Amino acid sequence: MFNLFGNILTAYGVAANNRGESEGNISKLQKLLWHGETHTTVSAEAIRWSLRYTWQRQGLAVNRVWNPLVPESTWQDPNFDPDKYLDDDILGFMHAEAAKIDDTEEDPAVPIIPAKGRSKGKPKPKGTAVKRRGALDVTPAVSTRPFHGDITFNARSGVKDRTSLYATERHATYYQYGFCLSPEYLRDKSRTLDVLDGLVGIDKVAGNHGRFLFDFAPTNIVLRWTQDLNPRLLYCFEQDEQEQLSLPDLIYRVESGDINPKELWIGGQLSQGLEGLGAHLFPGSLSAVNALKEIITRDLGLESKVIS
């Protein structure tokens, strides 16, 4: 059984207010401790939302359709259909309904305490859930450099003699995030190619809360097509104090024998200097994705599909 793993490095940009959260009058970025320092992060949910919207804009059949003019989402089929809609197949779904209580039945909020030796009475009705686990997993995106508290202060005047002060956290950085996909779990294995198309062309991460444009499309990408069950390459990009990017952990994993270099497709500027690694190297992310898509097409017995 083949598995597709990947780690993506975004373009360098300024992140701000990626989820619309605030603390007082400060629009906050999400943060976490990463190797002992504070880094900003973008949630996996925001990336998955954007991936679905990217598929929609690419003209593919998605169940949850976003209308940016309203703005709101609508469902094509509230009962879901993973055969027809690729987001139902790839990302999964769950719709839970509480148990329906008949007017003649006991109040479910009041527990039935049977007397000793008597029947426990009617069992409580159970709710129902329609669900499918997604075949695609995505990690949160983490900044490659620590956050040192950059804030911009602003003033807004809406009423005469009244001024509203507010501030926005900003972070100039790259982000990296990983993903894994098991094509065997898909109803339609050809959607493996749609996953790669979506990730290489991903658009507007952070959804309707994104007030600042940040290019999440990969400038560098590491892909692994393997029968191994573990990725062994997540968060493999590193940035040093001189702002230089490198792949030391990935190189170590290959040289130590943990990763077969023939299973790697590396695209982008960081592929330069890795000629002795034994991996498939490409000058850009798009060329690396297209080359791997040909291999996936062959291994899964699919029809050819290349990004132009």
C-alpha cells in the first residue's frame, strides 16, 4: 500500500490576524512554543478550508461550496456523497443528530432511578451520526522563525470627536506544514492527483477571516511516495539566525538509512546542492509535483494528468 507524504515551505510574507481573534483591542496571531521559543502558527483547519476552496475554484465537484459575496457556505448534499464529491472523500465528514424524544417518553434530562429489584425501565434513545474519516491529514503550519512581538498601532474615527485605537500583531516569516494521504482509503484513487494540484495552488488560507494576503503556495516542497507508514520528514525545513534555510534533518534521515532517497521528490531552490543525496531534484515545486504525479499515475494505474 502506497502512502504520500509531504512537507511544504510557503513564500516569505507578513502574517497578520489569520483567524480574526483578538485580545482587547489587539488582533492576535495564534502562537505556540516551538523548540523553546514562541512561534506563530496557522491551524490545520484553516489550511483544509482553503484546500476545499481551491478545489472549488479549480472547477472540481465539492459538496461544501463557499460564496465569498454573502459570505457563507452551502451544502450540495447534506447527506454527503464521497463518490460524487471529492471533499467528502478526501477530507471526510461527520453529521451528528441528537436522539428524537417522543412527547410520551420520560424527560431525558431526568434520570430514571429504578427501585431495587425492579426493571430499569426503557433504555434512553441514542443519537445518530453520519461520518467518514478523511484520507488526508494536515499538520498546523509553524513559522520558521520566532515571533518577537511585532505590532502595528492604528486609529479609526467613525464618529465626530471619537477615535478608536487598535493594534495588529504581524510576523514576517515563512511557514512550513506537512501532510499525509493514503490513496487506498479513497473511493476514487485518482483524487490523489487532485490533492497535489490543490496543495501546489492553495489560495487564501485563513478563509473569510484573512484580512492580509499571504502566499501559501509552496516555494519549496519535499514529497515522499513510499510504502512506509511513517512520513519521517515533517517540519524538515530550518532557518538559522542568518536567515538561511536548509534541510539538515532530512539529509540526516537519508544518510542514516531511515529514508530511501529514491522515494523523495524535492522541488525549489533548496534542492540545489543536494545532487549527491540520490533523490529526485527539481528547480521548482510545480515541476517536482508533475514528475511525482506521473509516478503515482503509473503505480495506481490512473490516467495521466499534468498541471500546465
